[in-house]
Amino acid sequence: MTNLRVLKVLECEILFNFDYCTIINQSSMILGVYWYFKFPEQLYDFQFFKFSPGLGGHADTPAELTTRVQVENTDDFIPKLEALKSDFKKTYLHLNIDGNQIIINIGDHMLFDFHFQFAKLVEELLIRENAVLLDASLPFAIQSSKNYPPEREEFKNIEHRFIQMVGSDFKKSNAENYAARIDCNLPLQHKKELIDDLTRISREENLHVFYYNDFDFKDHCNLMLFFTNGRQKKDSLQKVDINSFGRKVRQLSQKYPLHFGHFGSFKEYPLHGPHSVLIVDEEYIVNKK
């Protein structure tokens, strides 16, 4: 059985290859609830913006919030839009301009709550400016473009091979979750102490969610550990230094007879759980059976 099929059985985390997404190759990253394949239903309602889902795999396209509008004066409107953008440094904004018509695009490979919050503020600006929503099929000749990339952290590789970055299946309001996963095994007598230490490390490293799957057999235990955060909103955004976290986890392999990876055969695969240790926004993160 492949790893992907195992995760289907778990109804737990589906592994994605995020090679196209710079964020996972940075030691400081945003983990937590995001949207990519589907719109966050019952959370947001837009008058101007239309959601286009991302396409993974070889297609490799971001999810997007896009609108095409006509404003009275672009030279007056764009500085106001730029002022909004300055308060959302982690968002991407792109403008195509044709006279007094503008195509506004907010997109990324993971749209967190703060992306949708930014779009709501843009809509409020459009309403105040008496903007007119236009049919996207009408002729449009790009006369100029403006690009406002998100603020990125300094590029650093993830140092620890035992950490896997994973996405999830769909939870409440079509939410997905971006998390760090660690597979390990150790003698059963050390399990509780290890979980306690991992809980302490999570709190130290700005991780508000820690849950795990397990399988105990004889005097041994296989563990599948997940570390992440909840919904990422503008005024409560959390960043995690994944290398600092990884160094502390590696130190535990000196304290306990801990080995990364699973021991035994598929019969001992950690299917029991999830067991929540630290949790916020639970319905957006884990499935309770």
C-alpha cells in the first residue's frame, strides 16, 4: 500500500509536493488553515471577487481571487489600493490596467484568512469609489501592469530530513491545513514523557496545534506526529521557525531511545487517533470519528 493510500485510509493528512511553493523551503514559515482547491464556504461572501481554485501537480497554478472593474480615475484609485496593500505584507497583488478598467488579482499557492480579509477591504474600497463590476469576457488591452509581491523571509533550506511538510484533506468550510509531520518510534515506557516534551517544545516554537496517531504493540510504539496552527488572520498571524523546532526535536533523540520512521510492518502502522494534545480551530484541522 502506498503512503498516499495509507493516508486515505487514515482520513488524515494527504502529502502534497509543494516544490513550486517557496514558503516550504524557508525556515520561517506560516503553518495552519488555508484554502487552495475550494472556496471557504460560509466564511466569506464577495460582491466583486471571484475565486478560482489552484491546480496542483504539473499544472502548478495558484488559487486566485480576481475581479475586473471600472473606476472613475485609476490615478486616484491605485494609491488608495496600495495603502491597503501596505498593511498586508504577506499577500500578493497584481494589477492589469486598460484606461479606467483594472483587473485585480490576489493569489498564492496557499490562501490564508488574511488573503480573504484583504480582498474584503478591497471590496469596501471599490464600493466607496463607485466601481462598476465588468464582464470578464469583454475586450481588454493591457496598457500597464503593477505587481506587489508578498514579503518573503530569507531563503533557508529545511535542515531536518525527518520533517515532512504536508497538506490535508478538506475540513470545515473546505479548509485544508499545512503542517509539519514527523514519523517516529520508541519503547512504550517513554511515550508519555516524549509527548510531554513535544508539547513543551510546541509552546516554545509558536505551534498552537499538536496531535498524533499511534499504534502500541508489545512494549513498543509507532507515532505519527502533526504540528501546525489554526486560522491565520491579519492581527493574529503566527510564524514558525521550522529549523529551530527541528533542532529541539532532534535533541529528544539523545534523551530517549527514539528513532525516526516507523518500526515493523503495515500491521503496526499508527492508525489510532487522532489524539489532540494542543488544539485551536479544531473543526478546521482534524476529523473526529
